[in-house]
Amino acid sequence: MSYLLYFLLIVLSVAYYFTTFIILSRGGVEKNPIVNFFIKRCGIKLGILAIKIVPLLAMCVLVYLYPSVTIDFLIFLVTLYCWAVWHNFREMK
């Protein structure tokens, strides 16, 4: 099950990156102030990419420190990214 969750997390991360990029390229505005901070400092591509590294690094640390919590955390991240991608697809219409 964990391999499927890792796979979903990667697919959703890529989908989130590209849908956010498309929205911002079309003149959309990033509402998340943390992501917006990175976008203003680094540009759209690098700003979004920089903020994508944080959850993946957190996952690596969590797996190392608390292997038993990994599945719950993966489920949380997959759920979070499902919502973000769904929201972005709605915004793209």
C-alpha cells in the first residue's frame, strides 16, 4: 500500500506543479502567502518547485524518525494534494 501512496504523491505533486504553473501563467494569482512569497522571490517555476520540496523533505525526515507514522502521513499528503489539484482544475475552467 505504501508504494501506491508514494506513487500517488509523486503524480499529484507533478499535477499540482503544472496546474499551478498554468493558472499563474494565464494571469492567475496565488492565494497562499507562503507560496506567493517564493514565487515573487524566485519566479513562477522555481517558486513553485521550491515549495514542493518542503513536504517531500518532511516525508523523508518522518520516515527516518517515525517509520510507523509513515502511512498516516502519506494518506494525509495524498489527500491534501488531491484537494489542491482538484481546486486548481476548477480554477482552470
